[in-house]
Amino acid sequence: MTAEAAVSADRVRGPEMIRMAGVHKQFANGTVAVRDMNLTIRQGEFISFLGPSGCGKSTALKMIAGLLSVSAGEITVNGHRPGEQTGGQDTGFVFQEATLMPWATVFDNVFLPLRLGGMRRREARDRVEEALASVGLTRFARAYPRELSGGMKMRVSIARALVTRPRLLLMDEPFAALDEMTRFKLNNDVLKLWERHGLTVIFVTHSVFESVYLSSRVVIMAARPGRVVSEIDLAGDHPRTDRYRNSPAYAENCRVVSAALEETLDHVDIDH
Amino acid sequence: MSTSTTELTAAAAGIAASGSAAEPDMRRRIARGAARERRLRVLMPLGALAIALAIWEGLVWYHEVPHYLIPAPSRIAATLASDFGSLLPSMWFTVKLTLLSLLLAIVGGVALGMVFALSRLVEISLFPFAVILQVTPVIAIAPLILIYVHDTFVALLICAWIVAFFPILSNTAIGLRSADHNLRDLFTLYQASPWQRLRLLLVPSALPYFMAALKIAGGLALIGAVVAEFVAGTAGQNTGLASRILESSFRNEIPRMFAALFLVSLLGVVIFLLTSFLSKAVLGHWHESEIKREN
């Protein structure tokens, strides 16, 4: 099955960026959120964590961001422990909700990471405007979040994640709450940003179609306990455009990924 | 979500309509409607108040009610004018007492609220004291405070403070904890200092709660000040409006009583308007509670 999906695994890759070795996460209530996770992510990859709810994909993402501690095992990001990079400016994070400060303008929301890094407003102006331009919101710098639609709020959130010019972008089901039209559009936006900025992206989703459309590698996870069950390389199919979305290759990839995902659901049934 | 979409659609419609001939006319009509609504918002309550006073005046004249039972508004106004010299210092006293106790309630409530928000342990240890202070009627504690504290003004201040303190404390503590969890994570990710976290995240998140508390505490401080003074029953030069009311009641000077009562109410209304204005100024541009919705 994986052999079918590995359309072309030999795409040239950058150096190793993230290494997870024997990572284990158990919460205080005894729930094992992630069990023995081993994963290597190279610079420039677009990785999806795909799986049913409760499979630990968000937990894994938050551990990579340094927002959650690791119970056992080790994570390194560029050779450092998560959260140890200077000023945290090297990682961008996009949450499921836009998570904007309602009391601040779009400009100030995007400015926040630089401000926390000690930059003055005047020094940051160009960077903030550039980030807003990259998501097409230049005209809305002075608007407040409540004046924006759901999709626009999400784009502000992406601009905020990009304003520090991070090398790593972590996205936790960012488009799950949006309508399909908006999601397609933002999918394309994210792909463009990934290519233009040479980002490494980890994208958590429970949508097979989204993961196949976006990623160069899909990491499929199963629940109870959360664990990686398979990895499917999709690096061969480029460029990712609406044409790819309508191609037989895309349909075939979706079929393969769906089948792999269904297998994880079967596991759950056997367990119980 | 639905409101923001409506606003956007409205904004888009505005952009689309600009340049067309009908647009200035429509804008004028909307502006006229808004101005009319603003006028009505002031005129309607004033009109209702004037009518109520007129009915009062008319009934008193028609039934020839003696002024020592219910004085007519005109008589109260006349008393207010003639006794203004003696009522003004009393009003100033009550104003001082109320505002000072409110200020101390804010300082104490916010400071302790911050400590509560920082340490759950301190909160569970000290919260019972705050609750006991709050639930025990101030009128029952006031005599004790008046015995223990020599300076009457300070004793009154403590009474008013006790009443106004609790809402500020409890709302500040809740407000500081109410910051969005993802935003907290974001501040952690960017390694914000504790000071940055407080100033840029926790304080703005707590503001709506604090403002709600301020509106309540403003009124409570006045009630506390008046009640405490009633209990103290102080007389003489350096006393507040409550003493004037008591004094007039002893002397059966009912119009003067009404005049003092009017000043107390006026003070309460002014405090309410000030805190409402402040709340609108601070939250108006972002918080749901102060945003005017179009329908």
C-alpha cells in the first residue's frame, strides 16, 4: 500500500530539521496522548499529521512548539530543545481559531510577535506590512478583528505567524471551522507562502483531501493511544494547483490515504 | 460571526455604491436618522421626567398637600436654592467620602485580585475573608468600626470601602484569569516576559470584567457612605448629606430632606454616568458589551 503511494520519494530535501525519538506524552489524568513517536522532518517539507480526533496530532504539534512538555523521549528542532531557540522567533504557530486579540487592530495583532521580541513599532512597520501584503490584507491594517470575516481573521493569524520570518510553521487544524470555498483559497495561499519563503510546515488536519492536496508527506496517526501508524510520501506530485485537485493522481492519492486512515479506525474497533 | 459578515457586506455595499448618484442622498438619510436617534435618546427621558414632575406638582397643588408631608417640586427647588450654602459642604463631604472609598476599593481590589490571579493558594486561603466582609451587612458592622476607629471620617471610609471592595476584587481576579488559552500559548511561544504578558494580554482581557465591577462599585460606594453616616448619626459642620437628611427629619424640615435626597440621587446618577462613559471609552472599540449593533 505504501509502495503505491510513494510516487517519488527521492525528491531532493534540505538538511534534517526536526527529530522526534521515542516521544511519549502522558497527561496527569493518565491518558496516553502520544506513544513512542519517532519522526524525522527535513527542512522544506510540508508534513500533515492526519488522524481521527484523540490521536494526539495536536499534542505532538504542541510538543514540537515547546508548548507541552515531553513525558519521555526527545524532540530536537534545529538541534535545540523546543522553546530553546532565541526569542521563539524561529517558529510560527497558527491555531484552530484565529486567536486574535480583539482589543488590538490587525496591525497590532501582526506586530505582536516582534513586539514581544523587543522590536519597536517604527522598526517593525515594514515587516508587518510585508506580512499583511503576503496574505492580501494590506488595506485592513487598521481594522479590528470583529470587522473581519472568519477567513480574513485566519489570514491575519497566518500573517502574524509569518511576521518573524520563521523557518518552521506549525498549523493546528487552522481551516477546520471555515467554509469550503475559503478553505480552498487559503490552502492555495499557504502553498504559495510555503514555496516562496522556503518554509517547513507541519499541518494538523482531519481532512484526507486537505492533507493530500497540501503535503509532501502525510503522517497517519491512530487514537487510543495516539501513535504514528504510517507515512505516505506524496512529494512527486507538483505543482499543487486546482489542476492537481482535479487530476487522477490526486484522486488516487486520496484513495490510498483514506485506505490507510480506515485501517487505523479498524484498529480502534479491535482494541475495544 | 454573523454580525461581522453583515458589517462586511454593508462595507462592501458601501464601496460598490460609491460613485453612484444615489449614494450621497442615502448617506444623508442615514446621517439624519442617526442624529434624530441621538436627539431622541436625550429628549425622551428628559421629557418623561418633566411630565412626572409636573404631575407631582399638580397633585400637590390640587389636593393642597401640606409641605411637611410631601413638598411640591417647586418648593424643593426653592429650598435647594436657599439652603444651598449649607448643603454644598455636606455634598462635598459625601463626594469626598464616596470617591475616596471607591479609589481605595479599586487600589485594594485590583492589587489583591492580581495576587489571587497569580496564586491559587493565596486565593483559596483569603477568599473566605472577602466573602465574609461582603455578605455581612455593612449596617451591622458599622457600629463596631465606629467604636474602634477614633476618626469618624476614617470609620466612614472603611464602611464604604468594605461595600465597594468586593466586586472589584472578584471581577479583577476572574478577569485576569479569563485570557484566551491559545493567546497564552502564543505569548509562551514568543517567550514573553511576565511584564509583557500582564500588560499586553492579562490586563486587556480583564478590562471588561473590571469595568463591569466599577459600575457596580461606584453605586455601592455611595450607598456605603450614606448608610455608614446614618449609623454614625454624626452631627455638626463636617458631615455629609446623610446627616443633613437625618437632621431635617428630626426638625421636620421635609422640603430640606427632599433637597438633600435629591443631591444624593444626583451624585449617584453622576457616578453612574461617569463610569458608563469610562467603560464606553475603554471598551467601545472592541468589546461586545459596548458595541452598538445595527439592525
